[in-house]
Amino acid sequence: MDKSSELILDNNLINIREEFKKQIQNTILCSEPFYKVEFLNKLINSVGDIVIVIDLDLLLTGYVNSGIIKKKGNITILNPNEGNLKRGISDILAKISLKKSLVIIDSLNGFYNILNDKYDSAKFINSCIMLLASIAKKTGSTIIVTSTARRKDNDTWVTTPGGKKFVGIKESGLFLLNKIENKLLITNIDEKNRILKKYQI
């Protein structure tokens, strides 16, 4: 049997976290932002390390502020804007250079919105993520980047809304997030969209 077709049951996210550790940076694509928040909540609750969330679309922050999601003591949520984004990135680099951390950039769509096309946004975003990944490697930290995206007919992925082409980072893990019958399904794919592993959470 093709191992890629096997569904790995992973309610405690033990296997998916091990998969994330294989790459310094991992990208999670999904078409539904509420699935993304549900997954991030489960991921944050499954780790004991320091968690830093750069919440650029404010969805997770809204859930925490409303009390729907309980904020753990090991998590820091940052809501940068155009004016303090560079300073915020510098502060995070300083923190993860000292201690193993999980850094979540939520989301790539929010990154584009903050930059508002005033710069070469894709180049700037890639540079920030690569710099974070470089520092994270030294402390065994992990970088997770989320993006609300959809697949076009020509097999490319674009962010939604906005339609900007998704530019993946080399040497990173790529995962698709979906929900079927009240269970989250996260699929590890390669650069040619071939299924590597599937996890049910």
C-alpha cells in the first residue's frame, strides 16, 4: 500500500510536531480561516515551549480577547502594524536567539495587507521569514507561517482574498489544512503538490 495514502491519527499532534521539526520553517495553506484558528489553538496547547504569535490578521487575537480561546501563560501575541513591523521582527529575533520557541506568523495575507504594496512585498516577506528561520535554527526553534489560499487551475497557489501568487520558501515544509466531518485534516505535500503524509487531528 502507498504510505502516502495512509491517514495518521494524531489527536495530540505528536506526529505533526515531529514533522514540523524536520524543517525550520513550515507553511500551512487553508481555504477557511476558521479552520486555521482551530488548528493553531490545538498546536499552541500541545507545546510547552515559548510561543510567539505574530497575529497580522487579528483573527486569533479576537478569539483570545473574547474568551473563546484561553490564552496560555507561555504565549505572546503581537499585533504589529506598518509603523512598528520592523521593530517587532527585531524583538522576536532577539527572543528566539536566546531560547527554543515556536513562532507563528498568522498570516501571510496579513503581511501583504500591512505592507500595502509600498515595497517589493514578496521579497521583504521572504527576507523576514528566512532571517527568522536562520536564527531559529541555532536554538532548535520552529517557524510556522499560515496563509489563506486556493489552488488555481495551473497548479499555482494564490492568497485569498487578493490573488497574490504564493511564493514558498526553499527547504520548508508545506501543508494543506482542511476539515472533514468535524475532524481537521492536514496534508504534507511536496513542491509538485504530491501527497507525502496525511494527518487527522
